[in-house]
Amino acid sequence: MLTQSSTVDGLVIAGFGAGHVSESAAEAVTVAAAVMPVVCSRTADGPVLEATYGFPGSESDLIDRGAIPAGWLDARKSRILLSLLLATGQRGDEICKAFNVHGAAP
């Protein structure tokens, strides 16, 4: 179980397809997003979709659960950006805004 005292400051998920995870992993996103920023990326090229699918674990479901969509950033780039943001004290809306800017379409 994740708590405020966890040694993890943020989480990047490399979802499959357009940024999806299993239903059980989606439940873990809910728990994690309550205590830290959770960024949802995808393993391949292309953007994380935001409103195409609505099943449990879909990109829109993860966003509803508190995940931040990485846009066009893959998991490695998302991890670097999240690490930099956390290291400079950015939180909440500031992290969301940074992913909106840096994950925007090329």
C-alpha cells in the first residue's frame, strides 16, 4: 500500500495500445494517484489518447482516476520530465501543465 511516507515520489506507467492498462492495474492507479503524480504514457510511438475509449483501464478511465496523460512523450521521456519537475519542487497543476506543453503534438 502506498502512503505519504513512501519513498516513491511519482510514477510513470507505460500503457499498451493508446495508453491502456488492465482493470486491476487501473485500481492501483487510483491508489497511487491519491498520494503522488501518476503519468500515463505508452510503450510505442504516438500520443496517449484522452477520450477515445471508456472501459476500465482505458486512457479516459485513467485520467478520471487522476493520471496525467503524457501526450506524445514515451515512458522514458515522461520519466525524465517527471523527475525534473519533482526535483525542482513542482507539484499538482504545475506537473499537469508541463506535460500539456512538452507532450504536445510535434
